[in-house]
Amino acid sequence: MSQDQALVDHLAELRRRIIWTLSIFLIMLVITLVFVVQIFDWIINFSFVMFDFAPVQLTLLGPGEALRVYFTVGGVAAIGLTLPFALYHLWKFIQPALEEEEANLAFRFLPLVMGMFFAGILFGYFFVFPLLYKFLYELGSQQFTISYTAANFFSFMANMVIPFGFIFEMPVAVMFLTRIGILTPHVLIKVRKYAYFAIVVIASMISPPDLVAHLSVAAPMILLYELSITIAKWMWNKRQRALAATEAQWANEEA
């Protein structure tokens, strides 16, 4: 098979995987939109009761805003439901480029990837979001009458919660890359100061324009980076021991 033909087949496979993933997303979107009113009511009511928020009247600024809010809520829920299928198709797409051991390892990591994503969502929702919301509410209520639009409230929640789903993937990515020998703990330590700078920049981009919001996002990311270094050291030592054992076995067989 020529190189051009291989590239065409590779792109065709990518297209097929993307179409499958988008099809699943559309199915999930239809399902979530059917129950979107119940989902939105549950999110709002649960948030105010669970975190003991002061009662606030959520308003709409236009006739089309309710539709936009519901589509946003349904879309976010559909993305979460589509994630397991998207990860599976991603694994199937990159599987031919991996060695058998690496492919099996990547497949075993899929549940961990999903688990860490939802762990990040829960961390953002139960810790960062209520902490920051109460701070900003108390700050604003000292001088102003509080009234939020439904779109602003949900957008604020999503901006505080969803990024942590991806942020919590950092240790998993480091674990996998270290296990297959692409990344080493020495590299993570060497670029630590640059990583901190990048974390601060990313935190300022994905969080609302507020110092407390930036710190609420940046601090967990820095802790996860340090955790990633510890995990990388453990995985690297484990890899080195496995390689040493394999080399010793080969030496014994040759002898």
C-alpha cells in the first residue's frame, strides 16, 4: 500500500469515527432536550438547597433566552453522556499506531479517564462553585440588589465546573505517557516554573475575570501538577524495574 493510499484510508477512518461520535452526541442531545426542563430545575433547586444559597430570582432578558439556556443545559449534559463513546472511538482510531502492549494499556486507562473527568466535575461543583458563588454574592449584596439571569447563572456554573473535568485528566495523561516512556519525571521537574506560568494563564482564560476565581482554578491545577510529578516518579521507577527484569530474563535465556 502506498503512503498516499495509507493517508487516505487513515483520514477515512478518522471521518468515520467522527461521524459515529457526532451521531451519538445528537442522539444524546435529543434525549437530554426531552428532559431539559427537569434537568435545569434539578440543577438550580439542588444548588440552592445543597449549598444554602440566598434566594435569588433568575430572570430572562429576551424571549429567545430560555431556548438558549435549555440548549446549553442539554448540550452540556449530552457531552457528558457522549464522553465514554468518544473515548472508545478515539482509542480505536489510535490503536493501529500503538504497539499491542501500549494499545492494551490505553484501553485499560479509559475507565480511569472517565472517572477522573467526572471526579473533576464533582470537585468543581461541590467545592469551587459554591465557594466562589457565595464570595461574589456577599461582595455584590453589600452595594447592589442581586438579580441574575438564568443564562448568566448557568454560564457561571459551567465555567467553574466543566474545566475541572479536563484539568483532572492531567495525572492520567502523565501516568500513561510515563508508562510508555514518552515522558519522564525529570522533564516535569525541569519545566515546573514554566508549567506554573502556563497554569496561571490558562486559569485566567477559563475562569471569570476575578482574582478569586483565577486562584480557585489555578491552585488545584498546581496541586495536580505536583501530584503528576509524584505519579510520574512512581511509574518511571516501575517501568525501569520492568525493563531490568526483562533484560535479566533475556540474559538468562541467552546463557
